[in-house]
Amino acid sequence: MVSEEDVREAIAAHLSDAEVNVTDISNGCSTSYRPGSLPTNRCGTGFEVQVVAQAFEGKRLLERHKLVNAALKDIMPNIHALSITRAWTPQQAAAA
């Protein structure tokens, strides 16, 4: 199982100046999960990531996503879903 901290540390190690927010968005791994109910457990298979890093300066969105994915290459086989909702420069974050 991959934790939010595992994801955060992997990105921070690859993009040393990054501010990283990670949320486990797994719907639970229990077989008792019923559609329409909110799971109380998270199983570390799906994550939403927001990254602010100077390393993104001058790069297109696809290149930024590739940098984040490269940072996660060692743990990605254990992740089912990854949503990169922000890959911003510090200037973009300040303007938001």
C-alpha cells in the first residue's frame, strides 16, 4: 500500500523546491463497500496531487505532468489512479 506521505516524499525528492499536497482518493478496498456510501478506509491506490515548483517554469502542462510521473516511477506500479490537479509555478500559485 502506498501512503500520501510516500507520494509526497517521492515528488519532493525529485523536485526539491516543490510544495506538494496529496490526497488519497481511493474508494476503499473493502469488499463490503456499497455504491452511494462513503468509505471510511482509504487503501492507497488512488491519489490527487497538487504541485507548485519552480522547476515547472517554461514548461508546458504535459512536460510538468511528465516530471511528476517521473518522480513517482518507483511507486507507480502500486498506484491505480493519479490525478494531477495542479502543476503550477510559484508565480501561477501566487496569482490564483
